[in-house]
Amino acid sequence: MLGSRTAQAFELHREPGRQISGTARIWFTEKIRSLHRARPVAQELSTSSTLRVRTALCDECFLNVPAADMQLVQLYRKTEAAMEAARRRRPQRHPQRSGEATKAIALHCLGPEGGSEQGRGEQSALERVAHVDLSRQGCGSLIHFARAAMAEMMQAVQYSSYGGAHAALQPFRLAEMRFLNSGLTSDIVENCDVKAEHKEIPIPVPKKGEILVKVEAASVNPVDWKMQGGVMRPMLPAKFPHTPGTDIAGEVVKVGSEVKDFAPGDKVVAWLELKHGGAMAQYAVANPKTTVVRPPEVSAVEAACLPVAALTALQALTSGGMNFDGSYSGNVLVTGASGGVGTYAVQLGKIAGAHVTATCGERNIELIKFLGADEVLDYKTPEGKKLISPSGKKYDLVVNAAASAVTFSDMQPQLAPKGVVFELTPSPKTFLTSVIKRVSMSKQKYNQLMLNVEARNLEMLVGFVKEGKLHAVIDSKFPLAKVEEAWKKSKEGHAVGKIVITVTEE
Ligand SMILES: NC(=O)c1ccc[n+]([C@@H]2O[C@H](COP(=O)([O-])OP(=O)(O)OC[C@H]3O[C@@H](n4cnc5c(N)ncnc54)[C@H](OP(=O)(O)O)[C@@H]3O)[C@@H](O)[C@H]2O)c1
């Protein structure tokens, strides 16, 4: 039983003699929502059913609402009124709620028409409700109730602060989680230093220039958990709560009024802007400028692997002078070749015509050769550490996907006189080194790469996958309910290829 002053308990009597006592309000919300959606069911129940609402704020106060009246708005208002009456009777037991606050709920959440079809599901109204801070006045649960009632909901993973410490979660969410744990939606992440919450939140509504995608698959990138850890904070302040993830594949279900290039039913792959995220959910809003159509030959899982990892590999190689028509004749080194970016960089290097040397752990040597690498170095051997090509070749281009494990001074001795390194994991130290190289007029370059997503590049990659030239190496797949395991795996740094979240696609 929710006994706190911010909580309410409800009992639903559907038939005389049969009592379902669902005391968690979240359960109640679910039930009401499903009844509301299925109007005929609600009407069928009207002869025999009564909805009895009891607020925990007042044990004496019950509401009997015939099922025929099960319009959520009315129900909500009656509940409110009952609570108000109870409060007047026993003021010492009931938190005060200002008239303003109640009005805010009524207006913003229910709409002036009392929650008309048109008003329901309006994200803007819901967002405004979210800003009415009633939780301190004992009405946090009502906000939730109202939000749930008014909008189509989806499952999503969110976190509410950088660092993800347990304490960062808001108190009433922790209370709620106890009920969620009992089976309704999902649970709180306990076994990982990344604390994400599995939540039901309103499906986002696309703005004029946006599209709403029903997510079939998403993929995890190190940047997702780096951002969660606060590393990107100076550059990309995220709004909380934040739904992480940038890479999705799915189906367009709604388009904004100004969107011309996409229509509902289109299968797509999209990159979601890092600061907005949104991939770890059943629905996501995407920008058409970073979305491309996915042909039937390209599965959602393969497509979801592409945006960050393959685009980064493509950008590094393109910036190094490749155009992927097989005409490149230089030597390329790909470090961290068994990771998300590396597996694509090796394949793209071969498509471009390069001689590819790659570094990886011993267990992945055969895989990297299979992907097309001409020479593979085990990074734990002395030659591997020194990045010495078995054929003695010097590198014209290096894609350093091994992060800080490989530094510029490791690479420099093996660089061709005009060799260029693309550093994928910039840090103050790598920036300083690259500035020093620049001011010293060195012909060898050390460039810090920041991904710049362009639809035409994503289109090119989708085309390669369609033609069977480019393959996603899948490390593992996790359902949306187990995002935290995917997070953990990525953080451990030993993924072979991409970690995928399957939302609808297996
Ligand atoms: N700048 C940008 O815009 C951008 C874009 C994308 C990615 N990135 C960054 O690029 C880096 C790589 O990303 P990712 O998605 O490829 O990461 P990832 O998938 O997590 O990479 C994991 C792989 O790296 C291998 N590895 C680790 N240390 C190595 C070493 N010293 N030598 C060779 N291989 C090594 C691991 O092999 P073992 O298991 O055998 O150790 C593992 O297979 C990350 O730091 C990421 O943040 C930057």
C-alpha cells in the first residue's frame, strides 16, 4: 500500500463480489488507460461495474464512479474534488495544494475542454504540467496520473543526473520503483554504476520539421555512457531526465507539417543529436537531415549499427583522401580494429582500395582478416605495441580507435613523412599534441576528429550494406529492458563490433 502523503491508493471493483485490489497507483493508471482506449469494453462494463476510488490521503473518502462515466477527465476531477473535500475535513492530515496548482493541472493537463480528444496526448500541455512542481505539496502522484491518462505512453530508459549516482534519483521515483519492481513496467538498475530508470513516459510529439520513428533497433556507443558520466558536459549540456542513445533504425509513424521527404510507413535509419538523445525508447523524434531511408535488404539491426560507428570511420577515411571507388593506393592503419568503429574502418578502407593494417587482440585476428585486413597485429605483442607493419610499410593514414591506449608518440615512428593520424578520442593531451604538430609546421598531421553527421554519408553506408560490401559485426543484442547490461558491456571496452538494443526487432 502506498502510505506516503504523496501517494494515493485505488481499488477497482469491476463486478459485485469480485474485488481487484490493485493498490499501486501505477497499476491503476495502467488499468484506466487500457479501459479508456477500449471504449466498448468500458461500456460493456457499465451495467455491472463501479469504479471505486480511494485516496490514501483520506481513508474515509471513497468515490464510486460508474464505468459508463469512465472518462478520465471526469474521474480525475472527481478524485481531485474528493481529495479536496477530505483535506477540508482533516486539514492536519492533508497537504495543502494551492488553488493555482490545481488550476494548473486542470488547464494544462486536462485542457479547457476537460480533456477532449484533441487535447489528449498533447506533449506541450504535458510538458507544462511537468513544470508545475506539485510534488512538494503532495501531488506528485497526481501529475503522474494525469500525464499517464492524457498521453500515449512508451517505455524508455532515462537517467536524471550526470554520474548516475543512486542518490540522484528523485525520491518519489524511488518509491514508485518499488511498485515497478513488482512487475508492471521494469526495474531500477542496481548492478551497474550507470543508474538508468526504465520508465513509461509520453510518446514524444514531432515538431513541424521532425519525424516520429517507432524504434525497431538501436545501438550503443561509448559516447552514450561518456555523456552520462558527464564527460561531455562542457560541450553538450543534456536536459534531464535524459533518454540516452543516438543510433536508431525503425519506421516513421508521424511527420511534422514541414517534412516533405518522409512519410509514415517509411523504414529509416537515423542519428539523433547527442544532446537530445532518445534512442533507448520505443519511439524517438528524429531530424530528417540526419535520417535516411532504409531499403528492405538492410535489416533494422544492421542499420542501427551504422550512424556513429560507421560514419566516424567513413569521415576519418574521407578526410584522409579516400572516395571509396577503389582508387586509393595508400597504407592505412586501423587501431582498435575489433571495436564498433574499427570493424567498419577496416571494411571501408578495403572498399576504398587501401592496404589495411589493423591492430586487435589475439582472439579477433581471424575476424579482422575476414573483414579484409591485409595485415593484423596483436596489440599485446612487442610488434603490435610498436605498430610495426609486418611488411615494413609506413602508414599514410591512421584511424586511432584504440583511445588512449595508443598515443601519437606510439604512431609517429611508423607514419609516412606526410602521414595523417585521425584521433577519435580527443583529450586535452591529444589537443595539445596536435597544436604542437601544427605550429611546428610538421608535415605529419595529428587531427582530432569530431563526428559531423551528414545524410549523404549515411546514405552511402546504407548503400554499401545493401550491396553486401559492408557488414555489421554484432557483439551482442539486448532487449530494451536490459539496456543497463549493454551499457556495462560497452563500458568494459571489449565489445567485438556493435552492441545492439532490440526494441521490436529480434
Ligand atoms: N570523435 C568521435 O566523433 C568519435 C566517434 C565514435 C567513436 N569515438 C571514440 O572512438 C573510440 C572507439 O570507439 P568504438 O565504438 O570502436 O569502441 P569499442 O567498440 O568499445 O572498442 C572496443 C574494442 O577496442 C579494442 N581495443 C581496446 N584497446 C585496444 C588496443 N590497445 N589496441 C587494439 N584494440 C584495442 C577491444 O579489443 P579487446 O577486447 O581485444 O581489448 C575492443 O574490441 C572510443 O573512445 C569512442 O568514444 C569517437
